[in-house]
Amino acid sequence: MIVMKFGGTSVQDAAAIDRAAAIVRGRLPQKPVVVVSAMFKVTDTLLAMGRAAGDGDRDGALDLSRSLRERHYNTASELLGTSIFTGFHSELEADCDALDELLRGISAVGEITPRTSDLVVSFGERLSSKIVNATLQARGMDAAHVDARDILLTDNTHTRAVPQFEETYERFQTQVQPLVEQGRVPVMGGFIGATREGITTTIGRGGSDFSAAIAGAGLNASKIEIWTDVDGMMTTDPNLVREARRIKVISFEEAAELAYFGAKVLHPATVLPAIQRNIPVYVLNSKNPICAGTCVQAKAPPCRNVFKAIAVKKKINLVDVAAARSLSTQGFLRSIFDTFDRHNLAVDAVSISGVSVSLTVDSSDAIPALAADLGKLADVKYEGKKALVCLVGENIRDTPGIIAKVFGSLGNIKVRMVSQGASEINLTFVVEEDDMLDAVQRLHKEFFSDLDPAVFA
């Protein structure tokens, strides 16, 4: 049995859903369970209409809802044909009417709470999963729609609810597994769940990948397929380096580092339940289904290349903090990170020397206030328009002289800060944003010109 998750771009319109249905048909011998996201950009639109209703703009909210209703109606009609759509129309209409009624209620109250926001955005996955389910049925597959809120049990932390794993796994075994054993194809929305009292929740952006991983773990799947609109994880962003190549297989640890430092294909934290149960996760392209994609697994095979990929994060601020040497290092560092926490700013990379600390954070309007608070502890300087460059690979820890080779390849590019994670599988440094492209291209030429064919395509 396998779990197949289709992201927003893979169900964005009738053509995309038709492709997804064909991919599912090809996987029928593997007993698929299908998890789908909302159609592309629908969640953003639902959030916007919820905010409009909360601000008292009932007409504006209903206008946005009307456009979504038409989009889903048109997509379903194109996929199902007139006769089948006629029977399906009433189910779709009931959900859209319920959304409109909810928006009217929010507008009347003049406020949208996190709990109500979760209910509003849940309609994206509820509608898309029903359309995908009807499409599979129309193409001769014995699909069975499953309301994710009946399966995925969470706490009541709305907008970022925490799944209750063990009971959720039990529900997968008692409610979804029997459908698979009957030869049916369960179809459910990702991202949404419910509390024990039946109140709708969401598990945060990227939650559909999380839902798929939970499904895979709960059903003891042989693999999980994440269908998106790219061929997999690459040695770097192809928009920066035309010679970027697909990574065939990568470890969970390496993928996690890349995601943290800017790679957007897959955030491994969302597939952690699968990795913990040693279920491989494949990143695949629904527009190019013959491509083998990238396999993310607990442990990657040996690779003759030092690095697996280069990730980049732009619009970074570099903050330098230097205190008097009379202050204890322990107390100094604690005070610094407490200050960042108060300003709700996450630190990407850190370099420490005595009681001098350099840190990087995303550009934010909060940085001047942060610097003012840090200035009570020490001398502070901050600069914007920087970029983080991160080289990732498990071979870093076993390759002597690699740091010298990296910085030798950069030539005259000025490096402002260097940091290496405790895992010793990433080497991160800061350059001027204007130098980032040149730095990545030089590094890619140096370290990815001769690729191990077992690991790279």
C-alpha cells in the first residue's frame, strides 16, 4: 500500500486533476491512498475572504467566495461531464452555501477567531478532495471519499493544531485500512483535522505533506509519494545555475538542512512521522510522471561527491553583537537569544567568538527595535542586503581541507560570516546579496561538475 499526496499545483485545474487521476490509475496495483491539497492559491483566497468578513466587509468576502464557487463548479463540470456533474452539483453547492453562511456570520460578529479561520480555510481541501474523488469514480476507479476530520485527531491549538498520533493511527487502521483491503481508493484532504469534540482544525501551512506522512505511518505504507510541479530536489536552484541536476536520493538529515536554508520543494519536518517509521518519501512531478524524482530516506547511500546541494536564502540581515569581556559568556548568550525571542525573530545561523556573536535573521521591520534592546547589553551593528549560502552533504564531516577548498573557489568574493551546524553536514556563510549569484555558480562548477551517477541524475 502507498500514500499519494497531490499538492495545489497538481490539482489546480481540470487538466491537472485529469493528470493526477491518470497517475493514480497507474498505481492501482500498489493500493493507493490519495491525499490532496486545496486547488492552487485557494487557501490564500479563503484566508483573504475570512479577513474581509472579520473586518465587516461582507460583500467583499462573498465576492471572493463566489469566484471560488465558480472555479470549483467549472473544474468539476469539465472533469465530470454534464450527466455526472448534475448528480454531484448538489453536494458541491451545499458546501459552498455553508461557506457563504459562515462568512455572513463572521461579518455580523465583526471578528474572525483562529477557530473560525480554521473552519473557513478547511473548505479548500474539502472541495478539492470531493472533486478528485468524483473524478476517479468517473474514470472507473472505485474511489471512496474520507472526511479527514473523522481521521486526523488534533488538540485545539487552532491554525497550528498538534496531531494526536496514536489515536489517529488507530483511526487509519479501523476506518481507512478496510477500504484499501476492499480494493477501494480512499481520497481525503490534507491539512485539516478535528478535535475530539469534532471542531475543525488545521495543522499549519505545509500540512498536506504532514497529513500524508501521518497517513503513511498509520497505514504502514511501503512508500509515500509527494506529487508537485518539479522533478525533485536539485543540486541548486535551476534559476541560478542552468547546470543544476536532480538528486536521486538524499538522507532525511540532508533534506532537512536544505529546507531550513531555503529549499522549498519539501520541508522534511512535515514528513517526520514517515521517516521515524523508515518509510521512504518520493518527491515527484505530476507534469512529468515518468521522472523518477527524489527519494528522501532515513540514510542515504555512499556518494563520492562531498556535497549534495547548495541552498540559498536572500534578504538576510547580519547582526553583530560584542559585549565587554567582564560579562560571562553563558549569561550573555542567554540574554541575546531571549531578546530575539521577545521580538519573535528566528535566528538562521550563528558564529561565536568569546563574547562576540554574529547572527543572521530574515529582513524584518522589527530589527531596529531588536538592535535597540540588544544595545542595552552590548555594542550592536546590523546590516541588510545579505545572503546565506549553505552547502549540505554528509561527507563534509569526513573530508579534510574542504573548508579551504570552498573558500578558495570563491576567489575575491567577500565572506562576512561562517557557521557550521552541530550535525557537521552543512557549511554556511554570508555574502553580499549582489555576490550571491556569482558565489553559487562558482561553487556549483567546483563541486558538481563531476557527479556520482548513483546519487545524481
